[in-house]
Amino acid sequence: RGERQVRNAAAVLDAMGCDDPVLYYSNFNRGYMTASLLVEEGIASWSNARATYRNYDPRPLGAYEGQPQALMEAVWAQDAKDAHIKPPPAEDSMAPDESAESVVDLFRTCLETYTRLESIYSGRDIVQVSHIDRTDVWQAALTGYPLERHHELAFDHGEVRLIDMRGYDEERPEETLKTCVAYGPRTLERLVEDGYCDVA
């Protein structure tokens, strides 16, 4: 099912006009497998692919690492109250204070990431493969959405979103932000209807 989701994502990227992008992906195995399939589908090339570590890896959850999904609901509820609060640290970690990150911590790495990408690849398409919490905080940061409500922007597995800020108007932020994000599921629905994709 995961492979089909990525192949559908490739079709969506192609339909959205993704042109010879730089591909940044998490060094986790599922990030590498996603990148491999995107290259196989001709969306990107390995010469323009970059494996990354901390800024694209899953959010560090401290004592909640590897725990049931229900605990994630508690983390998101906490995020909604205060974007500065971290999950409890992992006391057996070599660096307990660094074993968990708040939404604000994710936002800081987002700023690092986009400052670097803008300085190196301004004007180019960039495909980013990452994990829940990082991806929705990225979208919140780029579009001015409240950080503490980032989980409202959570991505589905294999979901593509195109964020294009070139049409953003600082004098009409709420109106123009709506045009900056193209949601891949709508494009995927059209591709399925036209017979280009199968539902994953």
C-alpha cells in the first residue's frame, strides 16, 4: 500500500508541474524508500537528491518515543495549549534535555531549513520527504497558520501539497494564503477519475 501511495504522489507531483526538483528526504528507511520511488518514477534524479538528518527526521518525543498512538493525541492536545511545551524527556537518554522537541523547536529547525534552501535553490522546485509534525509545522510556518494548531494541517501518508508563496500579498494575507497551497488529494481524485491512478 505504501508503494502505491508514493507512486500516486509521483503522479500528483507531475500533474502539478513539478520540474526537475531538488529532492530532500529523511534519512529514515521509509524516507529513503519514498525518495527511491520518486526517482524511479522520473520525478527527480539522484544527482539532485539529498539525504538529511535532524531537520527531516521524526519529531523527538522523549519518554513517549515508541509508545502507543494514543499518547500522540496527548502531545497534540498539549501543543494546542502551548507551543513551547515539550513531551517528557527520556531519562535514559545520553542527552535527556534534547530527547524531546516542542512545536517551537520544530519551528526553529524549519527556519534553519528554509533559510538554507532559499539561499541555495531560490526559484527552483523542491520536494521534501519528511514525517508527521514536521510537515504540518512547515506548512504552518510558511503560511502563517497558528503553530499551536499545526496538527489541523496533518498530512496523510503519501500526501502531496504544493506550497507556492509567489502570489502572497502582505496587504491581503488571509485572502492570498488560500491560493498558496494546492492540496494533492484533490489532484489525485481527478487523476483517479481520469484513469491515471488507482486508489491506494
